[in-house]
Amino acid sequence: MDRLLVVRCPELLEEDEGGAVLRLFIRVIGAVETYCPWITAVRPGICSLPARGPARYFGGEEALVGLITDVTSGITPVEVGIADGLFASVLAARGGLIAPAGGTREFLAPFPMGVLGNPELAELLERLGIRTLGDFASLPESHVLGRFGADGVVCHMVASGQSGELAEPGELRLSTTGRRVDQLRNGVPAAAGQSGFWGGVSDTDARAARALAAVQHLLGPDSVVAVRLQGGRNPGEQARFVTWNAHETPDTTTVHAPWPGRIPPPAPASIHAVPLPAELIDVAGAPVTVSGRGLLTAIPSRLSVERCPWTTVTAWAGPWPTDERWWSRSHRRSARMQVVTDANAHARLLLAERGRWWVEATYE
């Protein structure tokens, strides 16, 4: 975790309508920039900066705290502290403390559960006799996941010093303030917008990512997976599961490559892990098959799936024949077609192979 110095301004923790609080807070940030240009506005009245470099330059952490206190206290009352991670650093600032490097768990142990900013979790834990972060950190991680869920795991990782920041820990709750501070400093007018769940940098993104990372930490990397598109002819080949957050560079060349026999969009709603046996007949009751030239031998009339009663075919498309690995012993010829029946108007993706029909997927 990063070693952070936090400046907390108790009188500037809430915004006012006229913007006076933000303007005063910007003056505080400007004063802190005298000693370090990399300032992060966490929320109104709280900013942080990396402590290691400035501390080495200005003679140690105690000297740095003294210098920043002196340069900002003339603007507004301030509290300054240093610790590992943002959560512990804010608590250190509230007490004017410098927590030992690498000793986050021990530093946090005496604090009450309420500092996590999760009243429901704190109340539940107190009923169980767990009243401090140290008590909470001593619980086995697997028990925390099973009893308190992903949010509890995130809080537990912070309490035990494994993570330095919560998703929404009370007065660390992130909002648009950080962006507003930057915009006011740069003279850029504020713009409204909504971040995407995975595509932006919103609180929801951060919270979800930390929760998933916590699950991976407990259950292993393969416990959380994401879907990645790839090339292929049938729907089952066109997507695969990959480990979430594996930082794998996707290869999009196969997605757009030509795939003879590939069915057109939209993709089916569900793919059967084991294809369902089916029968397809014409109006005279004779089996419908696919010829060697990739054409239907007759117009489909009725369909039966897993020997269920016959349903009437109301529409169909295809077939799309495929001829895979024609040069090898694993040569495979097949064809697919889409069929709509009068049974709940469901559409099915049929696979014809070796003289038999199978339901490979279902459209909704």
C-alpha cells in the first residue's frame, strides 16, 4: 500500500451553496503543493499526497507533517497524519498521528467498528461481541465471506491491513467533489454525466472491482470469470470464459475473420451444454435431411424435440453448411438452420450431423 500523508480540514467537510468552502479548500491544496505537486482531492476538506518522496527530501515524516501543518493552518484549522493506505491515513490525520510503516493492522486494531462507515455491519458485529477493527480482523476470511458477503470481505481486508481503501467508508465517501475541485483549479466549467458500470471510474466501478478482487483472494483467481468474444462458427465457440482481471490482451482478429457456415445474428439466448435430440419431417411425414450439396431435401413441416409431441414449423432459415478439417481424419461436415414452431413461438437452432438432427441452442 502507498504511504500517504492526509490533510483533513474539519471545518471544510461539507460544501456550501456559494462555493466558499471549495474555494478555501483549493487554497489549502495550493499551499500543500509547495511541498508536493501530486495532490489528490478525496472529498471536501480532505486531500492526500504520497509521503515517501517528500519525507526523504524534507528531513523525515515528522518534519514534513510540521511543514504542511504550518503552511495550511493559517488558512483553516487542519489535521495532518501519515499512514499506509488512504483509510488509515485519514484516521491518522484525525488524531494527528504518524502510524508505523507496515503496522497498519496494529494501528487500526483499537478503532471501533463505526469508523468503517457501514452502520448495519457495525451493529451486527457488535451484537456478536465484535466491537473493534482488531476483533474483526481476527476472524477467518472464509467465515467473513460466508456470513457478511462481499461488502464484509472488503471491510475485513481493510481492517486487517490487506487493503488501503474502502468503497464508501464514511467520510472517505467519494463523490463528484474531486472532479469539481480539479475543474475549479483549472477554470473548466463542470459537466454532468453518468459513468458506465465497467467503462468508467465511478464509485460503483471501484466498489465492484474491490468486491470481485476480494472473492478472488479468498477462493482463487478462477473463481471470478468474464466472457470474452472470439471467432467461431457456432454460438458455443464464439465466447469463452477468462479469469477476471487477468490483463489478457484480447485478440479481435479472429472475431471478424471470415467463418464459412457461421450463423447470422442475433445470437441465441441459451446454448445447450448437451445438444437435444430432435426429428424434422416434411408434410408427408418423411425425414428432412441435408444433401451433400448443403440443401434441404424437403420443406420442413413438423419438429419433435426429445421425443416430445410434434410442433408445426411456421418459419425457417438456412441451412448453413460447414466443412471443417477436410484435410484430416477428424473431418467434420454439418449444417445448421433456424426453425420457428408454434409452441410458444420459440425459435431453435438445429444442427444436422451424420444424418441426425439436434437442438443446439434456443432463441427467446
